Amino acid sequence: MTDPSFEPSPAHSGTLFQPIFSGLLAAVVGFASSFAIVLQGFDAAGATQAQAASGLFALCLGMALVGIAMSYITKMPLSIAWSTPGAALLITTGAVQGGFPAAVGAFIVAAILVVIAGFWRPFGRAVAAIPMPLASAMLAGILFNLCLAPVRAVAELPTLALPIIVVWAVCLRFARIWAVPAAVAVSAAMIAISTELPADILTGALPAPVLVVPTLNLDAIIGIALPLFVVTMASQNIPGLAVLRSNGYQPDVKPIFVSTGLVSAIGALLGGQLINLAAITAALCAGPEAHPDRTRRYVAAMTAGFAYVLFALGAGIAAAFISAAPPILIEAVAGLALIGALANALVGSVANEEFRLPAVLTFVTAASGLTLFGVGAAFWGLIVGGALHVLLKTKKAAS
């Protein structure tokens, strides 16, 4: 599984402290920046507080196991994360017919598609052939309404929301990587000050995995599984591979897709959705800041994995705290965390003039909240955008 062309770098003065610190930083930033989005996604899909905590536990543990094992075997910094765009998709889509069990069935279908992409290369190439502007536009449509939440929060709870946004903006200027974790910390303080938390909030501190018996529902498969698979591949796995390759690594995608897909399918039985290659925090483990010697950076990804084991143990507390908090504040923090992803998705969707109009149509459809035949807007956005692109391409060829 290691790349035979990957040669160790010359000796450098780096110490073991560097990859350990980088791995801890990646885990803290990754968890703090988006765990609220993940829990909100489970809630929107119909999960109970116990099921949401179980799902977060399953995700953290799955990320830890795959990240540690794959990084150790390949000696590459293979950072594993949950699908934040997937969680945003769940928030946008909302509950489907059949409730959370149907959503879990969709998670399993999406995980199987990831495994197929690993084993069957033509299928993987077909997924990669989905025009990136349309995939970016679909993601932007999913994220758009979520990113309006900070504005709504200021309108509804200005004294609580404004400090969160100010701290986020200041950190964005001086310490960008800490902007969202700092906003999460301030929001926790605001919630603690303004909300009467349950006296038994620490009662369920240790995780209590909850088995969710999945059901297969065509609406959930089309409305959740397919868009979840596409956005995870387009906005997580493919960028994650790009980060690794830009830092001199050439990983074999088959074991990555197969392992993350299989573990995702197993974790879905406890309420988890997809895990995948990290994209945003991957650079913290794969870049030169982790260690001057590329052959030692895998320690950073393994360290992040061990940190996620600790986060898994605190999943119950996180779910209880989020459940007790004013929803608009949680949505505001989630929106701040996703603004960067929205900006990147918008740029990617309109950069190519050939796809500009189809991408805009994809975006507005995905952002509309449209539901037809029980299928959510994300899927229809990709369909109508793709149809317009084919139509315009056919017209151009005819002329």
C-alpha cells in the first residue's frame, strides 16, 4: 500500500513534538469546528438525543480506528474526518419518510457506494467525471441557508450572537485556524450564561451506543444517499487526495475508499453517517509544519486518531449540551464554520464560463428547499443543472 516511488526525505532537525502537536491541533480544530453541525444534522434527520450522541460516538471512533491503522500501515498522514457537507445536507433535507431508521439505511447505501468506488475503478472514474462546477454548485446550495443563520441569530438574539461573531471575525484576522473553535468557546459561554442547563447534563457523560435498525426507503436513498455520496466524494475525498499529492504522497485510493466505506457502514448501525479523507485539516498533518521529514508526518495523523478516541468518550456531553442550547445559536456557529466552504464552493461553481449558467441553476435549485416525490433539493439541483449543461452543449454542437 505504500508508494514504491516515495523516498524518505533527507535527515532534518524536526522533533517528535512537531507531528504530535500538529495532530492534536488538527483533531481539536476538526472536532470543535463542526461537531455542532453533525449533531444538528442528526437531529434534523429525526434522531433522538441518545441516537445523536451514539452517532457522534460512532463517527469519532471510526475516524480514530481508520486514521490510526491506515497511517501506520502506509506510513502516510491519512487524516480521516466525518463528512461535514454530509451533515449540512441532512440539515437541509430534514426528516424523510421512515424517520431516522430510513436515514440510517441511506447512510449504509452511501457507504456501499464508496466501497464500490474503491473496488470498481470505472465507477470511481464516473463519479470523478461529474463536472466539478455542478458538484460545487450543489454544495453551495446546501450550505447557503445554513450560512444565513448568523444573520438570523443577530436579529433574534443580538446580545448573545454578536459576541460570537465578533470573536470569530477577530480570530479570522489574527489566527484564522482558531476562528471557529474560538466562536464555539464563546457560544458555550453565552449558552451557559443565558440558559438553564439540566442538572443531570453530566449523567450521560460516558457514551451509550444505541443500535439503530436501518430501513430502506427509496425517497431516502435518492434524497440522502446519492447526494451524500456525491458531496462527500467531491468536497472531501477528492480534495483530501489533492492535499496529500501536493505534499508528495501518492496513496492508493482503493484501500482508503474501501476502509472508510466499510467502517461507515458499520458505524451507521450506531447512527453514524460517512467518514472520509479529511480535506481542510489534512494539510495540518501532511504539510511541512507537521515535520520537515515527510516520512515522519504519519505520526501527526495517528495522533489525531488517538485524540478522536477521547472525543468519542465525550460524545454524550456534547449531545446533551447542544440539545439544551438555543437552536439559533447552534445554527449561527454552524453557519460561521461553513462560510469558508460556501465561498470555495461558489468560486468553484462559476469559475468556468461553460458551466456558469448550469451551475447557477444547480445552486438556486439546491438552495430552494424544493421537495418533489419526497426527494430533496440537492438531488434535483444536480439533475436540472446537468440537463441544462447537456442542452446548451447540444445547441452549441448543432450550431
